[in-house]
Amino acid sequence: MVPLKYLQAYPEVLQQQVRHLVAQDRLGEHLAARYPDRHAVQSDKALYAYTVALKQQFLRNAPAIDKVLYDSKLDVVQRALGLHTAISRVQGRRLKAKKEIRVAALFKATAPEFLQTIVVHELAHLKEIDHNKAFYQLCTHMLPDYHQREFDLRVYLTWRELPSTRTAGSQHG
């Protein structure tokens, strides 16, 4: 049976559907049909602009973002959607918290829907630290189909780790 480490929290019926596509070697094909495009946000500067635009649209009163970048060192297993941090620095007599968002570099070559999902997730953390009801309400406020997109993103991560994907090269991601 194929381990589905990114999908463990989902109902068994959904996991079985994914396993069925894996068994038929059709998971990549399924993802490519649902998400055929690739986003054009390739630089850290473009990612910052993209993130700030989404923040302005939905979270004008949230704290400012000081830095947004693609990070090749992010461990996808632990932080599948990215990382948000508040780095505290002393400036004179004040303590300043710098807000940073880091997106795993592997998401440079994904569908625009996946990048948007990751950025929405990290932006929601500006207002809600924990993954609680208010956090997910904020995510769905910014992106009404957030839950489906997060599931599909986790299916994509599953597909990327399939042995056939690693040996055949990654035509989808």
C-alpha cells in the first residue's frame, strides 16, 4: 500500500481514491488535467509583490511583511506549505519584529493555484498563529475553495515523491 504521509488527516475514502490513481499510474495525469498551467512568479522580488498584492486585497490591517522569498532549504515534510516567522531585533531602545514568509523553492514550478494556496495560508498566519477554526475561516475568506486546493496540493506532494516520478523526471512539477 502506498504511504500517503501528506494525506493522513483526510478521510480513508479520499486516500483510497488517491491510491487507486497511483495504482493505475494516473495521478500525474489527473493533476495535469486539473492544473495545466504554471505560474510566472519566479523571483523573490516577484513573489514579494504577489504576496503584498494579496495581503492588500484581503488583509489591509494585518502587520506589514518585511520579506518574502523562495527557500531551497525548507523541509517540505515538516512545512508542506511554507513558513512564516517573526524575527525580533533590537533597534535602539525598541524591539522590532520583522515578518517573513518563506515558500519552498519546489513551488516555483507549480500551478498558479498551488502558489496562491501557499501564500494565502502564510498570510492567514499574520492574523491567526494556530491552525484553528478562525485560521481556516480566514483562508476560505481569501480563497473560497481553499480546502480543495490544499488537498490537491498535498496530492501533488504525494505524486512528486512516487518512485516512478523520481526516475521518469518531473514533467508536471
